[in-house]
Amino acid sequence: MDVNQLALLRELAERGSVTEVAYALGKTPSAVSQQLRTLQRQMGTVLVERVGRGVRLTDAGHALAESSVRVATAIAEAEATWSAFQGGASGTVRMAIFYSAAELLVPGLLTRMRAHSGIALEISDRDVSQDDFAALTSDFDVVVAHRSDDVLPPDRERLSVVPLLREPLDVALPLDHHLATRSRVSPADVIGENWIGVPIDFPLDRVLQAMSAQAGTAARVVHRTTHLPLAEKLVAAGHGVALLPRNTSLERSPGRYALLPLTDLRAGRHIEVLMRPDRAARRAVGLVLDELVAEAQSASAEDSPSRNSEE
């Protein structure tokens, strides 16, 4: 049994089509199909069946695809053990991270990675719905994701999940707003305002939905953006209010807008790392993860103790 052919079944299970598998692996669709047929002959059973114009794995194919995860993880663990024995780590690690987490964590992470000159860390911005982060693990070694307090997104049971930090969400108000001098606000106080929001089903939007449910009034969202510095500018200019992540936005708020904790509702988002188990086992990935966790702990510790005590 060829390990590379076995891995094709896993890629097909995750990506859903031969064309997508071929694109991801830099092969032609015909080459992928040929390798799958070869594996089927070796196993003596049907692993892939046609459905309409596409294909899908049979039960036997799914069983082998799941086995391929354990095989790949075992190989990665053996390579990591040998790398540790030799006293070094090298290779490329690809990381996907959403914008505000990148702002919070990447500068310090890159500083920490100077101690690991053999590792090339490639970082890409990716901001998607909280249910869609898991799919990014097919193309990246490390995926920094976020989710709201009340939700566990699907498709995580097959992944390694490492918590980084919980970031409180505060309400940003223009400085001349009549509530701006308060120490905190409730959902009922602010739900009737014009809101600068994020795309539907992003973590901050889930919290705004929870505020609406508690207040019994739908939020009026006048602008949606994933670019939080734009949201901050719109609030500062008096065009609405917004939910903003505290660790990222607090240092920019003085003199521009008021940032107030919410009462009567636990408002926050969890920032986590998602990885395929075989990639998590790589020594280079493990070192990047260690430094990322350390940077997250540092960023969390810098948050105001008085504000943290209110959560």
C-alpha cells in the first residue's frame, strides 16, 4: 500500500472533488484518478464511486481515509523525534490568521521566531465565517480561528484545537454620545443605535444577535465590514456604534472613541489554533505553536486587570 496514494483518499474526503485534490497537490486530475484506480486494484474493492458528474468515497474509502490520518501522524511524529534528536528544526510552516488576531499576535510572534532561523513562517490573512475556519486546515499547517462564547463550530472533532485566549468584546461609542461617560452599558442601553457590524455569522455578529435577543429588539446594522480599523473610524466620526475586541482596540480608543464593557451579557470571542493532527505533529509546527501560545499569553496579560475583573 502506497502512503501517498492513501493520502489521496483523505484529500478527496476533505476537498470533495478530484479537480480540487489535483489543484491542491499540483497534479493533473487524470494523474489523481489513475492513482486512485491503482489503489483500488491493490485493495481489491471499490473505494470511489461516481455520483452525477463527480465522485465520492465509499464506506471502504472513508475507512481508509481515516486510517491515512493515523499513518500520516505517525510518520510526522517519527520525523519530529528524529529532528529533536538532531537538535534542530527546519522547514516551511504555513499559517492562516484573521486580521485583528494578526494585528494582536503577528508582530510579537515574528520577533520570537528569530530564535528559530531554520523555520520559514509564511503568514496569510484569512477571515471567514466561524464555521468555515476548519476547512482552511487542508491548505495551512496552522489556522488561527475565532468563535463566539456560545458556539462550537462543526468539523472540529478531526482536528487538534489549542486555545490561545478569550478576548472580551466591548461597545465602542462616539466620544460625544450621551452614554460615553458611563463605566459600562447594557444591551438594552445601546441596541437601538445604528450599528457598524461584521458579516453575518462572524463571532462579533453572533454576540450582537445575542444582544438583540436579550433586549427584544433587532439591531439596526448600517454597515458591515471585517476591517475593524474602519469600524473604529466610523464610530469616531459619529456614524454608529460597534462591538470591538478589547485587546486589539483598547490602545487606539483614547481620544477617539469610548470603549465600554457590557453588563448583563457575557460578550467575548475565543481565539484558537486549528491544525490537522499530522501537521500538528511536525516539530517545526510545534515550535511555531509554542511561540504563538507564548505571545497570546503576553497579549492577554497586557489587558487591563480592572476590566478583566468585570468579565
